Amino acid sequence: KTRELFAANEKLAIHARSLSDQIVEQRQVVHSARSEAEELKGQNSRFLHDLERAHTSAVMAERRLWDSINTIRDGFAVFDSKLRLVMANHAYLAFFSGEGIAAGTSYSDLIRLAADMGLVDFQGEPPADWVARMIARLDDDPVETETVKLANGSWIRLVDRRARDGDMVSLVFDITEQMRIWAAIEALP
């Protein structure tokens, strides 16, 4: 019985050492996992901080850009590839006298609105033909610059250019003073 107890005790001791080794290994794995988790947590925190800083910079840059664009006296607007308004400065929107123009309004609707509001001097051209011509010119590449006489006697020049991604940038310049000078030059004998 002593030999049997000694053999059983030996087996228990070997099993206990094996369990002890497994526990040590598991503790090392847990320690390694905790270290890695802490490291990832630190990286995540840095990434979130960097992301927040980048977002803040982007918001500030966008605000500065808009402030700059709104200081331009001439009209400026951007349309997407389907010719829907993305953004426009105050000078561009002021032309429509606060008619509730918003993002998503199509370029063709803006042309029709200008005609319907009586903002344009069609100079003998039927309004429907003028609207059709103004919309059709957008199919040209490059889009032809258009000079338009307004009903109030002012003149504007529409310059529309396509961007690489299909968007369109539209500029509206007040050229009334230039037209007056040309008229004065032509009136000279």
C-alpha cells in the first residue's frame, strides 16, 4: 500500500506541476493580452484625438473658405454632375431676391426662375427659346460664356466650367460698367 500511495502521490505531484505550468502559461497569455489591450487602447485614444483635431481643422477651413467666397461681389455657385445646386455665395443667391433657392435646386430651374421672375431682358427673343438656349449651352464642352442683359438695365456674364469630376462651377460677373464704357466708345464719332 505504501508503494501504491507513493506512486499515486507521484502522479498527483506530476499532475500538480503540469497544472502549475499551465497556470503560469495562462497568466503570461493574460498579461500579454492585457498589455496589448492597453497599447491598443492608447492607440485608439490617439487616433480619436487626431481625428477630432482633423475634424476641427476641416470645419475651420470650410468656414474660412465660405467667409472668403461670400466676400466676393460676383456670384459663385457649384453644381453637382447632375446640375443640382451644391452651394452658392450670397451674391449668387441675391440675384433671385430670396426666392428660397436651396441645395438641390437644378440649374435649369434657376434659369426658368430668372425668366419667370422677369429678371432678364430677352432683347426680342421669346422667353422659352432663351431658357432652352441657356440650358442647351451646358451640353457644350467647354460651356460657352454668355452675356445677359437684365431687365433693370444691368449686364452680367455667365461663365460655367466643368470640373474633373463632372461638377460645374458657375460664376456670374457684373459687367454693367464695362458695357457702359463700350457703349460710350461706340457712340464716339
